[in-house]
Amino acid sequence: MAAKQGERARRRLSTEERREQLLAVGARLFSESPYDDVWIERVAEIAGVSRGLLYHYFPTKRDFFAAVVERESARMLRMTEAVPGVPVREQLAAGLDTFLEYVEAHAHGFRAFHRADAAGDQAVRKVYQRSLAAQERQILAALTADPEFGAALGARPDIELAVRGWLAFTTAVCLEWLRGSELSREQVRDLCARALLGAIAP
């Protein structure tokens, strides 16, 4: 019986499971240290795999960090996806609640994602910037489709800049919150919601 349990415990991970494990380790390490201070050997050691296997999945450290950033970007886009037909005001509080729950539960990944902008590697920064642009487009599409805001936004040349600024504001608020702010999740949610509604008010 013990032998069978041991065999199950040592079950080989699938390709996707192993990749996810490595990215999770990378998210933690990149969130705790600058890019240059994270060693690929340390990632392999924590994951319990050989360095060669890690390089099989990710040929270079840059490829690995870019994959971490893309993983977290995809998560955040799913968290903030708009619900067609539901007014923005109704979605905003619920969407921010879901997003902040993600930020709290995946603090390492959130920090790692936003460290990408400070990385010296231009290719990695481009991955990060593409991800932010996708978030911006998602928000603008939801606003444009909303009866309350859509008509007025067409005459607002500043709306893209306002949304971009709001994303930067929300990021800064969340990073400070994760450092130990005394604000509750509800207070952070309301702060971010008021900031967006104030920026886009007709």
C-alpha cells in the first residue's frame, strides 16, 4: 500500500502541469527580486527539476520571464472581462472585487507582472506593454458599449489617456495595498471605482 501511495506521489507531471509549476515558481521569485537577481538554476532547484529540463521548456531566461508575464496578463484579462449587456456601473464593483481577490491570492504573480516594465530587456517590456494595451482595449470596449457612457466618449479625445492613467493608478494602489495597507478590500475597491467614474464622467 505504501509503495503504491509513493508511486502516486511521484506521478510524472504532464507537459502543461510542469510548465505551470515552473511559471508559478518564476512568478514568486521575480516578484521578490529584480530580474537580474533571479537565477534560472534556483527556479529549477525549487521546482525539483534539472536545469536542462527547464531550458527545454524555456530556451532563455528572457523567454521564461516573458512567459511569466504573459501568464499573469492572461489571468488579469480573464478577471476583468466585461459582461455584454450589463451597465458599466453595475459591473465595476463586482469586477474590481474579483480582480482584487485575484491580486490578494496571487500577489507574487501580480508583482512579477508589474516588475516587467522595469526589466532592462526590451523584448520583455514589449510583452508587458502589449498586455497593458489589451487591458485598455477591453475597458474602452465595455465603456463604448454602455448606453450611459458610449455616446459621450466619441467626443472625448482624452478618454484613452484617462483609461491608461486609471490602469496606472489602480496598479499603484494595489501594489501599495499588498505592502501592508490597513485599507480593506472593499475600501480599495471603492477608491478605484470612484477614480474611474470620475475620470470618464460625461
